Amino acid sequence: MQETPIMNINDNYTRSNIVRILFYAMMGMDIISAYSNILQLNLLKSAEISMIGIDMEQADANDSRQQIVAIFHLLLIVATIVTFIMWYYRAYKNLHELKVLSLQHTPGWAIGAWFVPFLNLGRPYTIMKEIWENTQNFVVSKDDLIRPSSNAIIGWWWGFWLFSNFLSNISGRITLQATTIEQMITSTQVSIFSDAVDMVSVIMTLIMLTRMVDYEKKLWDFLNDPMNSINKTEIAN
């Protein structure tokens, strides 16, 4: 699908599909990370039980595997976040171009809200809620056969996003401070739990995005339909 603008409205359907693919990759990477951490946990527990330490060859192989997984995981996280914010910004900007009067923030805040301390604990959620509700309202107001979805998923998505980031920070700090086998076992267990929570966060995001993809496709199709004679800058509020 081409990104041809109509009255400054840009296709966001293609971008949202790319974001979904990246989140599916994130889910796979979470599984790989959890499995790698389980292998490390087993190695540490074996060393704890035997009380003879860890064989250097096994330790080097474990460290190499963990480092490779961590690097790929980090690169995928960065790519996914950047792409998600690009989709998020365009979704919000398109609503501004459609003259939605109920929007509370400028399009720039769809980017800035993620990086301003304290504001980033809530403003991305409120903007996402506006995107969710107003995109659906526009589509539903033009087609009586379409029904809006509950915005409850937005709360679940944001709650798990915050919890996942909190656990990730805690896990990182514990890992950096771990020096004994007992501490490394604890840090590895926290990392496994963090991977599990992140997987749930990814699932919540995918549920939200899957529903948004459908509404954005309907919005784009409507705006590109030559049979529509209404003023396309109008929207029901």
C-alpha cells in the first residue's frame, strides 16, 4: 500500500503491520531469553549443589550465549520502540489532520510524551486512549455495521508496559550487583520472571495493535474511496 497523502492524511496501516511483526519477533526473543536464562539457572544450581564451582569452559559458553541473546534482544527492543512511536505519532497526527476537536495534545507530544520524566508515566496512555477512541469513532460513524471495541485493553497494555519496564530495571540492577552464586541465582530467577512479564506485555500490545490495524485500514479505505462525497476533514466528536 502506498503512503500517498490525502489532505495530509497518511497511510498508517502498513506501518502498524510492521510494528506487529516486530512485536511477534519480540515475543520470540523473550522465549529465547527465558530459555537461555533457564539454562544459566540450571548451571548455577548444579554448581551450588556440587560445591565445586563452575567449569570454566561451561562458564565461558554460558556467558557467550547470554551476551549474544542480550545484544540481539536490545537491538530488537530499540527497533520495535522506534517503529512503534513512528506508528503512534502518525496515528495521532492523522486525527489532528481530520480536525478532531476532542484531542488534548499536539502531535509532537506523541513523541515527546515518551521521553519527558514523570509525564512518560501517564501521557502516552492518555494519547493512546485518544487514538483508540477517535479512530474508532470516525469509522463507526461512517458504517453502522462496525462496532467499537472496549478501551479496557489500553489500560492492560499500559499497566503491563510499566510493570515490565520496572522489572527490567530491577533485574538489570540485581544482575550488575551479583557476585556470588546465590546472588546470580536470584538475579537469573528475576530475569526469567521479567521475561515472562514482558511476554504478557507484548501479547497485550499485539491485541491492541491487531484491533487498531483493522480500524486504521477501514479509515484509510474510506478516505481513499472516490465514492465518498463528504468533507473528509469532518469527524463526529
